[in-house]
Amino acid sequence: MDDREKAATPGQAKENEGAKLGTVAPTLADGEEHPVDPLTVRVARIASFLVILPIAMIQLIFLTIGWATGGMAPPLYLGILGVWLMLFAPVFLLTYRWPAARYRHLRYQVEEDGLRIRRGVFWRKAIWVPITRVQHTDVAQGPLQRRYDLGTLTVHTAGTAGAAISLDGLEHGIASRLSDHLRPAPATYAN
Amino acid sequence: MRTEARRLHRWSWPFLAAGTIRALIVPVVGAVVASRGVLLSRLDLLSVLFVVPALVLAFMRQRVYNYRFTDSGLVVRNGLLTKNVRHIAYERIHNVALVRNPIHRMLGVTTARIETAAGGKPEALLRVLSLEAAEDLRRYTLSEASEAAALDSSGPAEAEAPEAGTQEPETARAETTTETAPLLQVPDRDLLRLGLISNRGLLVVAAALGVGAQMRWLEFARTPRTIVVQDWLNDQGWRGLYESIRTRAPDWASWVFESGGLIRALFLVLAALLLLLVVLRVFSMAWHLVRYRGFTLHQNNQGLRAEYGLWPAVSSLIPVHRIQLVTVSASLLHRWFGRASIDLETAGATDTKSGIGGAAGTASTRQWLAPIIETNRAHALVREVLPEVDIDGVEWMPIEARAVRRIATRTAIALMPITVAIAALFTFSPIPLSGWHALWLPSVVLSMAWLVARQWVRRTGYALTESVILFRSGWIGLQISAVRFVNAQTFSMSQSPFDRRKRMASIVVDTAGAGGSGHRIRIPYLDVEVAEGILRRLYNETRGTEFRW
């Protein structure tokens, strides 16, 4: 878990106005950009390898059966194997590199009265959600995430394109606290 | 108010399984049909394959499903592999719909559906609870804070379906409506103009063709008259038709048939096209007359009421507080007639259909505020309906002028293959106008692309007032959309790789029920700094307001 030590989680951030007003946990709504938990890279890699690997294995096995049963001349087998490798190497590389790239470009920022998410490797997107527009929140945890104590926070609004905004790869405890934070406090009834 | 976790009723699993099985019925029936009934004789196999796993799954789901009431909201936990914890604040809960069918009644249980304003699926479907538990649920969730919301949610278009057993007592609204003079009355003349403007003629033709095809399929088309026409065409052919038109043509038109060769052919083709166009437009006018005859807009204490149409005759209530977006559009043809069209996007919780699994999502509708209206009155009408939206009074801000180059380049690149192909065709073919001088085409396309892009960028812009954001766009037409901050949900800023290279960004304001196509607040080609500023401003303005249906 030393990966996690390096990451600046909101817990370590300085106190701010949120603390002064005393409406929210001061350490969470610090108004600073934070990366999600670095372990999410590992989880994403494992998850995508779990998909890619069986496909690759099945193809490889069929290819080998074709060769072993004599249906295929060795040069042909080697040729196909080479092409297969050439096609699959980038896929493997991508499943390895992409989660890290995605992680690098994923930032969230908790405000006293809202949440901002910034994401996207090539196509960048920043989404701002005021708490007053949050309808309900989900904190989900898949089996792999449970193993690494991660969780996915989903914020539901009454919007259309932004009806469900997910933040993947938070430490589960932070996701839960964030979910608590994003609930409308009765005091926000200013209208 | 913090309770221990509560489970579902112990007889929940058959109901949970029923949901799964219902979802599986279509594929199973498909499989049976595909097997030509062979599978039907193996019903035992089918049940082992589908029913037993569904039951086991349902039992396990019942075991993990629980809910509890905390100080701020309802917390629902579920999920076998992926565990999910859902927090629903009491303030956000509009309604707790209890749905019971005869089986529920027999077992003394009910399905409870928690509804908030969020789009999509029901926020929580508690399947099933004992009646006492359901009452508890309603007591906890629909107490203090939510009362206001519950009152507010009882929109006019929503009467609980009769089969819903115990219901939220609808706040009985007395039908004391004080009608005043109509805000708008569309005369027939304007509807004819609208028919000219909007191309609904094809719709009529398509409908006619569809009906025609249907008729022929039903062998109704073999009526004596069509047989006569068909036989005559078979005998005489198109040449015969042409001859008969020629002999019947009046004297002043006879020259068309006398002059020979290419000109005549061209003229005839043009005439035919023109005729088609006229016919389509006439159809379109007729369609609009039938559809929108006597369009009247009234304002009363409930909201707006629009009445229109010969067939079907429509009387629709537009709840003003549910208007999410308003758009004023004026195409080129609109502008020639000095007219504009105004449409609205409304959204509301549609909890009317209460089938057990029935989605209680939000229905969005785009409807006319005014199908056609004089341009100078359009903005006033919008202001009358939504006082905050004062289109004439705002200060429009431009988008980046640098965008012209990007748009023109993109258009030119997209059009280049076809331009080159046409230029090549001109250059190397024996038809008239050919020769190397056909190379003028690409340059014309390029400059046209530039001009169009420049015009579009000039006219596109946005405006921010104290409570509204407006966006306008168009190059020969113009569309203006406005969203009140109260109705804005989330804000996003996007940057494509091209945007990033040019330090630009686009902004989207998301609203409820923004389904389908249509003009909305989607401001492209802003400078990044400007976009950030707008986003901050929108966020600051919105965070203090409460969104209500």
C-alpha cells in the first residue's frame, strides 16, 4: 500500500473556508484538485487483462492445434503467429498503458457546495456538479475493487447527458465520505 | 432518526425472480421458436436452465438487500458481486409509490418505488415490503422536509394510475381557472406560411406512400380506377402520357413542345421538379392547417394551455415551472416572412404508468410555444411566459473569431474529395462546360466554406444575465436558446485535441429531459480562459438555487 502513501489524498490537504463555516468535514472539501487512488491503475490493468488474456489464449490454442494436427505447414504457422503477435502486442501495450494515462488525467475537486471532475486523455472534459443538483449518490464496489479497498462514486442528477456522473477509483472510505458530503444539507434551502 | 438495517419481506424472492424471469421470457420464446418447438417438449430442461437459477439468484439478492433510515436520507444497500450503497436524501424524494397486484394483495405485501427527479430508472425499487414496512417507509421519507417537494411534484399531468393500491392523496386542485385573453392566436394565413417554411410535405407523401403500400398489400389497390390507369400506362407508356399532355396543352404553352433537343428536356425536368416542389409545399400547408388550426395559447393560474388542431384536436397544458429550455428559431424562410417559431422543452416526473417495473423516469417533450409568430412579438412572448428571459435586453458575447479558420478548414477538408471528383468529371468528360477551367470549382468551394464559416461565427454567441444563460447560432437562420440557472443541472467544458492546440473549449449546460435533437446551450469555440470564467460564473449562480419540478 505504499503507492497510496505517495498520493495526496484530501485528508492531508490544508484546512480552508469549509472548515471555518463548519458545514462539512474540513479535510474533504478543500477546493483542491486531487488524483484518485493510484491503485486504480492496477485494478484497471487486471480487469482489462482478464478480458484480453482469455481471448488471446483461445486464439493461440486454436492456432497451435491447427499446426499440431498437421493441417498447417510450419512456415505458415510461424507467419500467422508473427502477424498475430504484431496485432496483439499493441493491444497488450495499450491495456497496460491506458489505465495509467487515464489515471494521470483524472482529477477531482471537492468544493463546499459541489464536485468538479476533470478527465480525458485526448478529449478532455471538466464537469461541475453543484450539490443543489445532486439527486442521489451511489457508492459501488466490485470484487476487484474490494480487494484493493477502492470504490466508484456515482452522482445522479436530474440532467440528461449528466444524469449519472461516475468517479472511478476512489479509496472506498473517501468515496463514502464524499457521498455523505454531496447530500443536500437542509441549510441549503435558500431558494 | 437512525434505524437499524431493514430487510425486504421474506417473501420477496418470488417477486424478484419474477422480474428476472420476465426479462428472460423473450429470449426463451425466441429459442423455442428457433428450435421449431423442439425445446417445448423439454420444458423440464428450460425450467432447470432458467427458473431455478433465477430463483436462487433472487434468494441471494433478497439476502443482501437492505435499507435503513439515517438522519439525512434513505440508504439502500444491494448487489451480489458489485456492492452498491445508495444514498437518497429525504428532501429529494418526490413520492413513494406503492404498487400492488392481486398476488401482492394475497400475500399482504407491496412493491415500493422511491421517486426523485433524477432521470432514468427508479431511484429505488423495494420489492417487496410488508404493508407495515411500507407505511414506515412513507412515514420516514415523506415527512417534514419532503412535504414541500411532494406538493410541488403533484403536477397537473399526473394522476396516479388506478391500479396503484395505496396512493399519495393528490392535492385536489379546484378547477377554478381564470382565463384571460389569449397570449397568442395563430391565424390560418400564418399556418400556410409555416407550411411553406417547414418541409412537412414529404411527411405527407411518405404517409401516403406508406398507406398506399399497405393498401396494395391488402389487395385494395386493385380498384377499377387504378386498374384503368395502370392498363392505360401499360398500353400507351410514358410517351403516350407525354403525347396526351402535349395535345391538351394550352396554346401559350405549346412552344415548349415545339422547341427541340436539350433545352426542351431541361425545361421539362425543371418544370417537373417545380411541380413536385409546389405539390410538396401544398401538402405541407395542408398538413399544418389540419394539425395546428386555431392554435391558441392561454395563460391561467395553472400555467399555459395550448389548444390546436382539427385532427387530432389537442389541448395541452404546459406547466411553466417545468420549462427547462426555450428556443426561438428563425430559418431563412422564416425571416423572409418576418416570422419565427418558439419551442419549449419541458420535463417532469412521469409516475403515471405504474406497472410494477415501470420506469418512473422523466419524460421530455419538445413542444411549440408558438409554431409561428411575428418576429417582433416573439421575444415579447417569451418574456411574458418566462419573465427572466429577456432576449432583446441581453448583451451578446461573441465566440472566438479564430474559429472561422478552423471551421472553414474542416469544411474544406470534408468537401475536398467530392469537389475534386466533380472537378475531374468536368475536366475530362465530353459534356459542355468541360475543360481545364473546371478547376475553378475547388477555389469556389474553399471561399464559400470561408464565407459561411465567417458568417456563422459572427452570428453565434452567448449571453449571461443574472438568472439566464442564452446561446444563439446560425449562419442564414438564427436559433436562440435560453436556460434559467434554476433549471441547469451540470456544466461541462470539453476540449478536443484540436481545441487544445488552439487553446479553445466548448461549454455544455445540461438540463433535465434534454432528449433528442434540437438547439440547446452548447457553446463551441470559446477561449479556454473565457470558458473557465463562464463555467465558474454558472456554477456560482447555480449552487445557491434549488432545482424543483
